[in-house]
Amino acid sequence: MPYTTIETEQRDAVRRIWLAREGARNAQSQLMLDELDHALADAAQDDSVRVVVIGGRGAHFSAGHDLKEAQEKRANFTVEERWAYESRRYFDYCMRIWDFPKPTIAQVQGACVSGGFMIANMCDMVIASESAYFSDPVGHTLGAAATEVLIHPWVMGVRKAKEMLFTGGRIDAAEALRIGMVNRVVPDDELLSQTDALAMRIAQAPPFGLHLIKRSLNRSLDAQGLRTALSAHFDTHQLSHLGEGFQRARDAGLAKAIVKNVASTAIDTQVKGGRDHGAQA
């Protein structure tokens, strides 16, 4: 099918899926999420595809969910309507990335925020450029209980997850590499070529063996409670929509959270710079 918010291309056995709303920092509209899910389903059924790479056009991977659209279309959803919408497009779509039968790589540059963080970290591997940064500020900007899929402690450790979520701050690519959340950090101008090289290398392995390896690795986390914990948090996240913090953010306009996030990011950068200066002194 023709897509309007994503682009796909194939090079040998690697299928690339690009988030392609560059002018909106690849904010995830309903259409983009539906198209991404469709493109992944197509890649799963195509025997010529052995590896999938998800990237973002332009300077940023993704600034998260499209809050302007959310304000226009879903601000006054009932509890039941919001649960149904987010269960399908946020939780189920993300879990389909996690359970995707072939290896997946997230190629990340610039902002990887909230819903963008969620999608990237559902992939098997993350390659980040030096400009990349990761954040989930919705506890501060929206009064919500993190994003819908609480993958954070599983990919970055519980203490770092608490720091990120409690402060609404962000971590840069170097820190993400240090804590094991990303596999590699590369110069911005080498992100495409190095991701391609990694994907091509993985694609050389027999696909059935890769499929079984991935199933076993994911099951090892399921045995530790990953799937149960993610499902439980989704319900908790829905409860947070009834809190006073979210109600105030909704009434003020969900799109204003974008401005609030920009301001908090600037403060976070200044504070971090102050700490670094003090350490040097």
C-alpha cells in the first residue's frame, strides 16, 4: 500500500522503514502508527527480508506522540475510549515490534523522546549517533505515569530509569552507551553507513536460527516478568489520566506540553553543564 507518513526501501535482505514527518520531528500521528504497524507486518511476511531497520528522516528520530493531534481528537475521550485507543496503537503495536520474528535495529539521531523512546527500545538493537538523546518527560509535562510501555528499567536499569522519570531529564548517546541501553554510538555522518553494515552482517545468518535465538532471548526476559510488568504498567498509566496533573495539562492544551518539554530540556542542559563545570573545578 502507498504510505504518506513513512517510507520503505529495501537493500538486499534489509528492509528500511523511515518515520517521515520531518517537519514535525517525526511526531507519531495515528496514521503514522498504523502505517508503521502495516509496514512491519508486510516485512514479517516477506521472505526476502531478514533484518528491519527503523529510522527517522531529518534531524530527529522521533519527538514522541503527536500531542497536537491528541488535543484535537482525543482530549475528551472517556476512560474506555482512551484505554481502547492506547491499548491498540501504543501497547499492542509496540509489543509487535518486540515480538517481531526477525532482528530489528533502531537507527537514532537527535530527539528520541517519550513515544520515540518507546519504539526505539522495543527494537533488538539501537545504534545512536553522537547527536542522539533519550528522554521521557511526561511525568513533568503531562502528569502521566511515564509512557504506555514501561520498557525503561529493562533497557537501562531501574536506578537510571527512576532518575530519568523522576526528573523528566534526558541522557545523551554516550551515557546511553555506558549503561548498555544502546549498542553503538557513531558520528552523525556515519550513522547510515554503520547501521547498514551491521544490518547486512546480521542478515548473513540463516534466518530460522536468528528467529529461534530471538525467541529464546525474549523468553528469558519473559521468565523474569517483563511481559507481566509491561501489561501491569499499561493499566497504571491509564489510571494516571484521571489524576489532577493530567487533567490540568489536558485543560491547558496537551500541545503546550511540547513547549514545556523544550523549556525543561534547556534547564536540564544548564544544570548538567553546571555539574560538569563543578566537577572540573
